[in-house]
Amino acid sequence: MDTSTADDRDARGDSELEQEEGGYEDDSEYEASDGEGAGDHFDEINGSVPFVPNDKSIRGEKFRPLNPELPETVTVLDHPTSGGRVYIVGTAHFGSKSQEDVATTIRQLMPDYVVLELCPERKAVLTIDENAQQVDPTMQDFNQMVKRTGVSQAVLQFCLLKLSAHCTSKLGMTPGGEMRCAYREACKLPDCMILLGDRPISITLKRAFGSLSLWQKMQFLWVVMREMKTDISQEDVEKCKSNDVLEELIEKLSEEFPTLHRVLVSERDLFLAHILKSSIAKPIARANGPQPGVVVGVVGIGHVSGIKRAWKNDTMTPQELNDLLAIPQRSTGEKVLGVAVRVSLLALMGYGSYRLGRFAWTRLDLGRFTKDGFREHTDIDNPFRLQQQFLNILKNLKSYSIMMKTISWLAIVLVFTAAEARGVVVKHAEANTRDRVTSPLPEQVHLSWDGDASHMTVTWSTVLSASTVVQYQLTKFDNTSQPMEVNGQQTKFVDPAKAQRTQYIHRGVMVDLLPKTFYYYRVGDGVTWTEVFRFRSLQSGSDWNPRLAVFGDLGVENAQSMKRLKRDVLKGRIDMVIHVGDFGYDLNDDDGRVGDAFLRMMQPVAATVPYQTVVGNHESFANFTHYKNRFTMPGGNDGMFYDFTVGPATFVVFSTEFYFYLQFGEEQITRQYTWLEKELKRLNHLAARKKTPWIITLGHRPMYCSNDDGDDCTLRDSIIRTGNRTRGWKSLERLFHRHGVDLCVWAHEHSYERMWPVYNRQVFNGSNPSNPYDNPGAPVHVVSGSAGCKEKTDNFLAPTEWDAFRNSDYGYMRMHVRNRTHITVEQVSDEKGGGITDTFTLVKTRTHGFRYH
């Protein structure tokens, strides 16, 4: 592992600025000529686009023309100190001429960086189908938006999508074509990186609506909906080819809402200028010595003048950048009115349903009865007349339904009282997990715990070398915040694959935490920050009952359990997540991009609760280098083996993979066994057992299983269980038995399997006939490896005598350490809507040092 820190980068020049998101198997991918081969870069199966190739520490020399012929739309800006130069291409987001200007500029200049007026939330624009936004969003889409983002955000998204679809259909083209063109052209160049340089759209829209009064917000939504019905003439279409129609829309709205122009244009000008200037702040290290950098920026033409003004100013201070990223809070009046409108909406819908039911019942006249009780001849005896009656009823119901939808829509518009929109959703285009574009912002944030309740470690990644700063406090961040701040360390991580992609792993430790207390935090370099996350510190001591989610084998593809796991964590049902090996499938795939995508996917969970990890076989690439570099576990052994105590339980983590990847050294097996023997002996001592009576081991490959894949656990003499006498590998099962391990948790097999208490292939149930896990005579083994991955789930052979329960549903395990004498384990089935497929309670009334007999 490279242990270089942020303080070292000045001495090394700019060799650490090469952060390309790419890499190819050979140089043939670079041979696409002008105008040819760009389309060939698209993968028709997954919609991904190969990104820039190499990421060498020393870049090759580039031969640029001395006097390039550039379009008139290009503005040149020089960095005041580094000598670097930025070429800004002002574009029309709907203009085909702009695409030609972008392609010409990039081909002529062969830049080191291409900075796009996009943010990570809008990167799907780069892989969108050109016809995607021509589809008008439906009420079904709106319902899905409500479920995904809430009513307030869904209203804005729906309105903007309707407006975008309206413009697109009239113009016959999809916006963002110049961004996709820049993307394709940069893919052809060696040593070129694409940066997403715009402020996150969610922050921009929240700030924009936060600057408006409640009445102005309602007016703004009315203007947007009014624009949906505006016809666009042929003259407007021609005009769009030479002007930025989106900027014109903003200017038009700013006449009625002056504060919008400041937030939507001026502030973004400052942010874009900051990113552009930062990208060439230092020379580029090349074989013939450091050279000034060359950057091409692709932005809307409406931003060019503002960027030029911002360029003349001094470098933006951290406080100024924080102000641009701050999100205003809702006023008390807006909150009260929002609740009132929601209640009114529910009452209106309830009353409408009641009237609708009465209307249907009174119109459904199928027959009349005489006073003598005999039915008169009616339309029920004429099926054709009856059918017509039903059609009339349905017609009336449809009209009534439309009326109710109209009333509901107006009510929903009134509900929009807070600036909570997260930005325009690109219909039918989502970011591919193997995306080649990167952002200069910190990402892949995840927590971990070292066992000290006053600490919480946070790890994240950047593509550029940067300072490592963590800010945290007890309240939400605002302009008056004075958070606690700690500096951490940066590690340069170069993927050992051919492309040698580089990223920087940052680690910081939040200290002096109060136990069982909510904290808000963010990470960055002191200038650029992530969004604000929230976590609750863990309790100290052993007198509390932690709740954990435990699973293995979770990938980016087919991550079946992820949504339900995220819900459990965000609702506060989980104190810690333990991942028992096999991450992403695999962390190193596609030169590490799958690992990046996996940690982005895990961020909502792992940035909220500690995310403890166990190494698995899918992390074996290059001696487990991605696992060792990306995660931060305690113990000083690269996270391969360590232990930590949570409440009355100590979790002992070890690597089963040492036994299968001998090319990395057999001494690892001996070193780990020596550590295990020492730790288990300490934990089983009388004083330790009184404090933390539970010992739980965590390893990837199980000792026992009954799957049909021929893995080690299906063999009679499993290496993990018995060791290898010839090689001098001692038995782990005997070691665990000797020191009274209570519970052994495994993964690897893509299923769930619970064993009876077992040792040496013999069952040792407890003395309580109603609960075999009441003071059992051997450790209990549980396998939970069906969280969801591209390899799907596994099947079973015939059950063994120590099998208690087996199931292949996708899911994960919840473990509740209830107290010093009881642990409850349950397996959650995602396929059964979160239902519990298995549960058992392990009981142990002993409190002394223990050894099974």
C-alpha cells in the first residue's frame, strides 16, 4: 500500500494529478480518427462509454499546434500563477453547431482535462438515448417519483420533465448533445480526464426555491406549467441553434423572480470558475518535465461572461464555497402550512371517495321491487340495455375521476412549500454502474469503528490529491455553524491492473464523541465538501443491546437486499452493518470502477452506521489490494484479521482466504493463527467473560454447508475446519471449541443455512428440549450469503444431520445481542417482502471462563 500523504504531493510535482477514469486492454482503442469510431465506443448492451485511457504517473508528451484554429465561441483564460490555460466553449444546449465547435476544439487542443457543465446527479445525460426525453411523463411516472423522492420533490421533477419533453418534441433534438460530443471526443485521447464541474443540481434547486417566498414558489410553478403549453415556432427552432435556450428561459423567469438568476446563473458561474481554475492550478508532470496544463471547458453560453468575471477575482475562500453549497432551512410558516395542506388534501381525497361511492351506488339501478316483493320487469332482463347502462356509469365515473385528479393536482401544487427538489430525472436513462466520468467532489463515504465509543472513523475517495478534513457537530450545518474539525491522512492508491487508475483514499477519525448521540458531519478538503451526513455514536461499555445487519456476497448487479437494508438503516433499526466478504463482484473489475460504483451504492447505508468488513475470495486480486486500500478496519493488519467489541459481544474477524491463495505467502496462515489463539485465550479469560460474555467469529468461507457447488465446506476434511497437518496448519474448529466461541457466522454460499450446535461433525444440542440453543454443547454455525449478486443464489444437496434450516431466498441476517445471556438471530427474506424466514435465540447463562466438554 502506498502511504504517501497530502504533504508529499508538492515534492512529487503533479504526477498525482493523473486521475483518468479509464483503461483499455491494448492501444487499439486509441486509433479512432476524427469523425469515425466515436459511435463504436458505445456498448450496445449496457449503454456505457469507454472513458479516457491511461492514468500513468508521468504523462506522455503532447504535440499541440502552435496557432490552433478555434471557433469564435471559444474564450481563452490564463491561470495567473501556473501558466495553465483554459479554453471555454460557450454552447447552446439544443444547438448542433455547438457540437461541431466542441469537437473541433478538443481535437485541436488535445487537452489534459475536459470540464463539463454537469454534476454527478446529471451524468446520465452522457449515455442517454437521443430520443429518451421526447417521451412525455405520465401520472404513473409521477406516482413513482412520489414514492422515490416525496411529494414536494416529485412535483418539481414532474413539471420540469413535462417542460423538457415539450421543448424536446418541438425542437426535434435532445439537450446535452454537446456534452455527449465532448465525452466521445475525450475518449479518443490518451491522458485526458473528464471532470463534472457544476454544482450538484439538488443543491442548486434547493437554494433556488429557498430564495423564494411561499407565494413566489406557487407563482414559479404556475409559470413552469404555463410554459408547457407554449408553442415553439420554426423561427424559435432556428434561434435555438445559435443561442442557449435554457439560459433564455432562466432569464425570462428571472424577470419575475430576480433571486433565481443569482442562484441559477451567478452562483454557478462562481462554482464553475473555481473548478476550472483548480484543474490547472499546478503544472502537469510529463516525461520532458512539468508543463502547464490545458483544459477545455464546455458550458452554456450564458455562463461565459460570469466565469470571465469570476476568473479575475482571487481564489475562492473555503467560507465562500461553503456559502454556495449551503441549503436554506424551511421557515416555520412553510412547515405549518405544509402540514395543513397535506391534511386538507387527505380530507379532500376522503370526501371525494365517499361522494364517488354514493354516486356509483345510486346510479347502479338494476331492478325495482313491488310492494308485494316481486321484481318488476326491468333492464336487467335486457342485457344490451344493461351493458349500455354500465357504460354510461363508467363514463360518468371517468369524468368524476378526472375532476378529482384536477382537484388533487391543485392541492399537491399547494403542498410544495419547501425547496426539496433533487433535480431533473432523465427519463429512461440512469447512470451506468461502470460510468467513466468522475467528479472532483469527495465520494464513496463510509464509516467504521475501532471499538472506542468516543471515536468514529470515516473513509472516502477523491480522484485528485487533496487535503483530508472532517467537520462534525451536534446540529445541522448552516451559515453560523462552528463545527469541530479534524485533519486526517491521504493515501495514494494505484490499481495494479494495466490501466493503473489512481485515486486517493482519505481517512479521518472523529473524536470526543458523546455516547448514543446524533452527529452531523461532512468530509472534504476544507473547501469542497460532500453533502451532510448523520450518524449516531455507539454506546460505551457492555450494558446495552446492539442490533446488527450481517450478510455476505452483495454485488452492484442484482443487489436484491440493498433497498430493504437501506430502509432498515435509515429508520434506525440497525446500529452496525457487517459485510462478511465478497463486495461488488468485484472491487477490481473494470480497472476498479465496479468498486467505485459499489461504494457509491453503499454510501447511504455505510455513511450512516459503521460498516465493518470481512475479506472474501472475490477480493483476492493482487493480494487483496482493493480490500486493503478501500476499507479502514482496526488492528493494523490491513483489515484481514482484527476484533472489536460491541455491547456484551466481541466479534473476531479472520481471513479464510489465506488458506486458498498461497501465492501470497503461507506465513500469513501462521501469523493469523497465532493472533487468533492469543486473542481467543484473552477473551475467554474469567475477567473478560464477565465483561463481554459473547464471542462471535466472522469468516467468509464456512466450515459446514450443504450446497451443491463442491466448495470446501461440503468436504469431509474441510481445510477451514481441520487445517492441514502436512503443512502444519492447525485446526480452527478445535481452536474455537477450546476457547468457547459461541457463534460462527459465514457467507460465501449464496443461501441461508443454520446448523444445530456442532463440533467435529457431531451435534451437541443444549439440555432444553424446547430450545437446542439453550446452553449448547458446541458452537453454532450460521451461513448468510444471499444478499444478492450477479451469480444468483445456490441450491442444496440432501440435508446433513447437523442441518436445522435452509433457504435460498435473497436476504440478510439481523442479529440482536439482547443482553449478556440472549442473542436473537433472524433471516430477512427480500422475496417475501421483508418477512422472517428463520429465527432462533441463543441462550447462555454461564458468566465464567468457558470450555465446551
